[in-house]
Amino acid sequence: MVKKKLKPLVQHINREISWLFFNERVLQEAEDETNPLIERMKFLGIYSNNLDEFFRVRVATINRMVALKKSESIMSYSPPKLLKRIAEIDAKQEKQFAACYVNIVNALAVHNIFIVNEKSLTPTQGGFVRSYFREHIRPVIFPMMLDALKDPNTLQDDSIYLTVVLEDSTGKTKEHLALIRVPTKNVPRFLILPPSGDKKYIILVDDVIRYCLVDVFSIFGYDTFNAYTIKFTRDAELELDNDVSKSFLEIISQSLKQRKIGLPVRFIYDNTMPSSALAKIKRKLKISKTDTVTLGGRYHNFKDFMNFPNIGGKELEYEPLPPLPHPHLPGNTSIFTVIKQRDVLLHYPYQSFQYIIDLLREASIDPKVKSIYTTIYRVARNSSVMNALINAARNGKDVTVFMELQARFDE
């Protein structure tokens, strides 16, 4: 009797597909009703931020393979087929994400916390919003007329834009499109409105701008305004110039700057945007057929929701867990003196990261320290670690940092 050969049971899952399902588990945390409401909102922000980086890095690489017409299979997927599958999963998860957001908003309303938009403001709230706009937002927004936009690379991929359709009801002024970058780097994404009894209100800065569009464009003869949010994600892969006349530092520096003007790889837009306006935007921003185009809702850039304000009770967030002090590192004690006598193990975040900052600060001013060598993977935007190292260099120390640029976005 001839024995049949058994097929191996091991199945390989494509890395990119696997990552999307990993990120879906973050989304499931946002859907989990046993988690506090504000934490669920923060999970939406984490999911969104993860997805942005996925498209900037991994999808960007696949796009390049398609452009180079590479046909080799990537775990059973050709590059074009893989892009199509990613777009399918992304679209499905976008619907799941939108439904989750609505559920959280409705649950917040049960706690008398309401997220309102420009159409539901009371006259009193409207006056508060308009005053806030004129004082804090108007000075930092600079509209761009789409027809006059010469270089789409000037648009930032880590920002959201309002596509404003400008119309004149009398027909004297031709319809135009304008772009306004929502200035979340200058003002918080969320504005807390004055309460009304037990009811508390939050409005997104996107809707603050929508409410006040007349203050920006009426002087140009327009009286009808409709704004739709768009967002695009650029290719953030690192390209290295082979010019031998340049120093390595110049090559790296120029390559990092190129990330800011990389080609778009994903475009997401408000699904209520008129098709004519959408076509003009895609043409102006050079959104190609290989780019992932996603129908989204009213709001994008949910990474800002990681800082969603809690204007309710403590039960809406996890109980804070303050870091524990280390028994061998009391305050006002030289860390160098302690570690000369014994080894010290720090376990972050259960113990404070401040001990690391203190160690670097002490090293930066200790006359016996001649040099500091460290590897940096990712750091905060205003990094105390980097500030300590810069201070050490200013104090005459020889500071060498190996920066992991493949971590991206924190250079």
C-alpha cells in the first residue's frame, strides 16, 4: 500500500494582513463596554495613530513595489493584490471604527456629556465659540484657494484639512474650493463649552471653524459655506542619496526632509463631500489609482482623541497608578554613589522614569564623566532625555547618540 504524503499544517499569514488584524484588537478594546468610556475613546486614538504609521511605512513600501512593477509574491500576495486586500480590510475596519465612535458618544450622553457640532449650538454657546475663534483660532489659520495652490507638497500629512465649498447665492461670484488646515498644533482639538445645569458640552475645533467660516470668507462675496474634512498620509520611507560628494550627515538630513514631501499613499475623506469637489481635490493632490482611498466620517486624525478631556467623574477613566519610589534611590542622593555600592534594577513604568533623567543630569555635570554613549529608539516630542544629553554636550562632555531612524517620526 502506498502511503500518501501529508501536507504540512503550518500556514503562513502575510505580515501586513496580520498587522491589520493586530490593530483591530486595539479597536476591540475601544468596543469593550467593560472599559471606562474615556479610556475607550483613547483606544480609538491609539488605533488611528497606529494605522497612520502603517500606511506611511508598510503600505508605502508596497506602493513602491507596484510602481517598479515587481511581481514577486509576498506571502501568497502579489503587490497589487496585497494593496487591494489592505484596502478591503481598511474599509471594513473604518465602518467598525465609525460605529464604535457613535456608541461611545451615545454612552457619554448617558453621563450628561455631549459632543456637539456647529449646527446644534445654542445662541449662548455660539457667542462663546465665536469669541474663542476670534481670539485663538483666526490668528493661526491661513486659507488656501485650491485653484491657486501650486505645490501640493506644502500640505502636511500629519494634519487634517477642511475642504470648504464657497458659494454665492446670488450667482455673482463663481464657486470655489478652499483648504483650511485645522491648527491642532496651536490650539487643543477639543473646546469645553460652559455647562448648562448638569449637562456638559464639548465641541471639536473643526466645528468651531465651520461655525465661523462667515468670519473668514464673507468679505470675498460668499454667503454659503460647506466644509468637509480630508486627510492624506505620505510615504515616509527613508531614501538615501548616493552622492559621494556629500557627507553622511548631509545625506541623512536631506533624506529626513524628503519624508515631509513623500507621495500620498492613503486618502480619507468625509463621505458627504460632493463628487465634483472630491474629484478636484484628488486631482490637485495627485491621488493615484494605487493609493488607498477610504470613505470616512465627519472627523479624522483620531490620534488627538488620546487626549480626550474627562469632564465627568473619575469612574470614566482607569484609576491612576503612581510610580513607586525605588528603595535604594532616595531623593537628594547621588545615583553614582549608590551604583558604586550595588546594582540597581529599574522597571518602568512601575517605577519612575525620572531616575534615568536624574542619572543623565548628574552625568552631564560630574567632572569625572568624560563621555556619554547611548542608543535612542523613540523619544517624546519635548524629550527630557534629549535635553539632558544636549546639556551634557554644552558642559564639554563627548556625547555620542546612535539614533534608530527606522523608528520614524521622532527624529
